[in-house]
Amino acid sequence: MAAAGTAAGPAGPEPMPSYAQLVQRGWGSALAAARGCADCGWGLARRGLAEHAHLAPPELLLLAVGALGWTALATLRLGVPLAKRCRLQPRDASKMPESAWKFLFYLGSWSYTSYLLFGTDYPFFRDPPSVFYDWTPGMVVPRDIAAAYLLQGSFYGHSLYATLYMDTWRKDSVVMLVHHVVTLVLIVSSYAFRYHNVGILVVFLHDISDVLLEFTKLNVYFKSRGGSYHRLHALAADLGCLGFCFSWFWFRLYWFPLKVLYATVHCSLRSVPDIPFYFFFNALLLLLTLMNLYWFLYIVAFAAKVLTGQVRELKDLREYDAAEAQDPKPSKAE
């Protein structure tokens, strides 16, 4: 195992590759790593955990306490009084508190990671390969990045419980559970192995879509309230939906593979030959990419329904609960 990364990177940021370059260079690097691994297996994994994983029990305890705190906050359903005062429709009133607090969380999280990437000296967005420059086992995690990790790790710890027992059950909830498990494993393990720099970039590229999704859902709920139709909320919902669709493609399907996957699959081996758990982390990131593509198919299908007139008004595609799933008749407001 390599003891440390390179002291510094190239003189300037490396140009972002094309999809073809990502596949060609990434595949070549992965094959070279596989051929060069003479002792791959459980023995190597155990040594890697012993030598490179750094996660103290107090840190795990803090994450668990944070998850309980998010669960307690969600249980309070602080948006219920607002839903009653605005006289939302019963179905919308039951879902509005979930969307309201998630919107606030994602907005705060994305704003903070945006500050880290664009308001500080961290070069990770404009130069993604730099996430592995100067990497060393057990290196100190900067406090500002550690705070972001605590925020994300505790939230996704709560989200596992919330998806099962608190949130509305939807037709993609099983995939959502898998997503939360993969995300939580990535958060905890990337922190333990000190791959926190790339983790901040992953959070930034994903949370913006969730901000726009919850914003759209809130305006969908509020456009029909108090027995009347509110055009301003309807317009905001339409704009939010357009922004959500664009952000999903641009951030998760364009920037994420070309910035994150290119850095982790190809550039990581240049900075840290024999980087610990190379295949494990890249397999999880690839699975995350496939789930992003899976949900993008929902977006495309919804857009097709709007264009063909099958859907006359904006409804979030995820607003489809278990009771509806058992109804053999398709809903026009899916």
C-alpha cells in the first residue's frame, strides 16, 4: 500500500474529459489496478481496514445522536400548523411537513457545500483530481468539512428509519432505501479512509436536485389551498420542475461522472498508487450513478406524459403511495 499521495498536482487544473475519455481511461486504469493486485481478497481488505480506517467511537456516537436529533425534529411535524392555517387539501396537508423540513435541510446543506467549494481555497470543483493530492492515511479532516460530514451522515442515518416508518411509501421507496444505504456507507467509509474531499464534491452535485424537488412539491401543495387556485404557486411549481429536470441531468448525469468518477477511477491511481479500497468505493459510486439514471427515466417518462397531454397539471412523479400501487387502473395525475 502506498503511504502517501503526491505532494502536488499539475501546474493547472486538468481539462474535464469527455464521456468517451472517461470510459477509455477509467476502464484502462481499473484493468491495470486489477492486474497489479497480486494479493486481492479478504486478507488485503482486513489489512486495509487496520492500516487506513480511522473512525473513533465518539465520532460514531455523535453521528448516532445527530440521526436521533433529525428523527425527533421530523416527528414534531412543524409544518402541520401552517398546513391547517392555509387550509391545504387533506392529502397535501399530510405531506407538506415532510417536504418543508427536507427543503430546509437540503437548502442549508447545499448552500454550505457551495460555500466550501466556491467561498474558500478548496479547488475541488474546478480541479477534481486535486481531491487526492497530498492524501495520507489518517490525515486530519478540516473542521469545516467534518461539520458537513456530520450533517450528511446523521441525516442519512435518520433517512433510513424515516423511509421505512415515517415518510409516505412510494413506488420507488425500495430504490430509495438502497440509495440511503449506499450513501450512508459512502459517507462513513470515505470519512474513515480520508476521502472526504471527494465526498464534499459528491454532496454538492446531488443536493441541488433535492432542493428543487422539495421546492416544487411545496408549491404543488400550496397552489390549491383555501378553496382557491393560486397561479403564483402554480408558476413556481412549473419553474421548479424545469429547474429540477435540468439540474438532475447537468449535475448528476453530466458533471458527476466527468468530475467525480473520472477523479476516483482514473486520477486517484496517479496520485495514490494502490489506493486503499479502490474497487469498493468506485463500485458504490457507480451504483449511485445507475440509481441517478434510474430516476432520470422517471423524469423523462413524466415529461413525455406532459407533452402528450396525459398529465394536465404538475404532479410530482414520486407522489404515488402503496394504496395507489395496488389499484390496477392507471392514475392520470400520477
